[in-house]
Amino acid sequence: MHKNDETVFYPQDEMNTFLLPVTLGCSYNRCAFCSMYKGNKYSEVPFTTIETQLMNGEPYTDRVFLTGADPLTSGFSRMVRLLEMIQRHLPYCACVASYASVKSIAKYSVEELSILHDKGLRLLYIGFETGRDDILNKMHKGHTVESAIKQAKKLNEARLQFNSIIMYGIAGEGESIANGVATAEMINRFATKKVITMSLIPFVDTELNNMVAKGEFIPAGRGERLKEIKALLEHLKPREPLLFDTTHPTNIIRIKGYLPQDKNKLIAQVEKNFQN
């Protein structure tokens, strides 16, 4: 869908959620693999516009998704005002969800995150991508593995749940299994509600696509990517049960199940695809 000539992106889990525009564009917009906000200038949606949207919303709305690349970049005081506005106009809303980045979460204290949770922010979708610093650096992700773990633990302390988005194939040819292991080891160090996988795609008009054209990055093949998913599953040892989900449209296989109880079943499903 479109708003002010800009495509509005949201997770597939939020397909039937009330979408509330909060920011436009991406304040960072430097990830080598991302084409979502190229050419769009970052800005914050005025509160008058946000309130009009809320006033026209269904009064019994129970879930809201804040649209924009990373609404938390707008800061604590703005987020508090926003959440209080949602509570006022949509009193039955039990969950406000949003995309967020490691970089934006770092600007908040545990106390501030806890306050946002208590005011209705109940779920974040965070792009961790990989558990390897060399790949994060190559893709200009803007955070390190240790900073990712630190911010994730901060969210755990604040009781603010989040889904972890990771990207297989992001390390390139010959590096997939090692990347799967490293990413699992990172996730094992914090509690996350869900692991959402995506398969790397070199989109047109991205730095990654230029790297591929120059031979500076060689994408991993399908077989190697399947082995990465298997390695990720084998090495994930969650502190609390989590949902493992590869149903995003970019994925080369579609599986979903809970860890640790469904681990063997999920691995078997991946292995069945090795012959296809």
C-alpha cells in the first residue's frame, strides 16, 4: 500500500493489523542489501496527522503496527506521547508493534523501554541479520554483534518482547554454514519470541547488487543456503521456547515450528529439500 507516494512496509504477521504511519523513509538508509527506502527522505509524521488516523480508526482495534523503517528513532518523549495518544483513541488496543534497530534501541535506557512497554509497546521486529561482525561491517549494518546482544538483553530486562530477523546467504558463497553457527550462538545469548528468516536477494539499485556485478560478492547457492538453515537450527539452544519461521516470501523453503521441541522435525524438513 502507499502513503504520500511511499510504499508502506510491514511484517506479514501484521497483515491484518491497524497500520499507523509514524515515520517516512529511513534515518540510516545505508545497509548494502536494502532497497526499501532508497530515494525517500526521512521525516516524522506530524502528530496532527497521526491523531486524525486514530480518530478514524475502529474503536475496538486491539492491535496497532507503527509504520516506518524504525519509529523508535524519533525518541523517548515522542514515543510516550504517541503511545498515550493510541491509548486515548483506541482504548481496547492490547499491543502496539513496530520495527526497530539495534542502533535506535541503544538510545533508550532499560527504564525508558519498560515505560514504553507499560504504555502499550509490546513487540518489536529487529533486523539482527547475522552473528558475524565481518559481515555486518561488509553490509554496513551499523551495529556489532556485541552491541546487538547488549540491546537484546536490555529489552529482556525491560520485559519488551521482540522478534529477531536474520538473513541467510548474507555471508556469501562458502561462508553459509559458519554464518549459521555464529548467528545461532548470538541468538542463544538472549531471549527472543521468534526467529524470522529471510534469504538474501541482491535487489536492483543496492550496493550489494553492484558488489555482485563486480565479482566482489558471490551469492551462496540454494544447496549451501539450505545447509545454513540446518546449521542454524542445529546450534540454536534457546533460553526460552521460540518460534522458528521461514515463511517470509524471500525464503527458499517454508517451515515453522517451536524450538526446542520441534527441532528434529524442522531439521528433517530442511534435509528433505536437499534432494529437490
